[in-house]
Amino acid sequence: MIDIKKLPTFRQHLNQSLKDPKFKKAWQESEPEYLLARQIIEKRLRKKMSQRDLAKKSQTTQAVISRLESMNANPSISLLKKIAQGLETTLYLKI
């Protein structure tokens, strides 16, 4: 049986994994998707909305919201605008 107390924490595992150049590159490349997903989730939860609620207000489906929040989507700016409206916030893009 595995002693769960001896397993590394997520942060410890991540720090070790980031020593691998291929992993580090992939991790860095996924940061924009992670930040977008995190912001959508945080705003949605702060407003006590379900994915279905947000989808309805954004004129999309719950599946689309789920894919965005799990970083499995490549959303258009048009969709991001709809989601921002559904969250009653403003979309800001920065390059």
C-alpha cells in the first residue's frame, strides 16, 4: 500500500519536473490557456454561477464552457467577448 504522506506535493513534483527542458517548454507554452481558464473559473464561481448558467448568459453551451475551463479549446475573440458579457465584465487582451 502507498503511504500518501511520503508522496511529493504538487509544488515539489512541479519543481522537479521543471528541471526537464521539454517539460518546462510545454509548461510555459500552456500558460496563456491556464490563465484564461483560471480567470473564467474564478469569476464564474465568485458570481455563484454554474457552467450551465454562464453558457446560457453567453449564448453558448455548457460543453464549450467546460472545454475552456479545462484548457481544451481554442476560443475565438468573439466567444471570449460573449463570455465576458455573460460574466458582466470586460475583455482585455494584452500582447
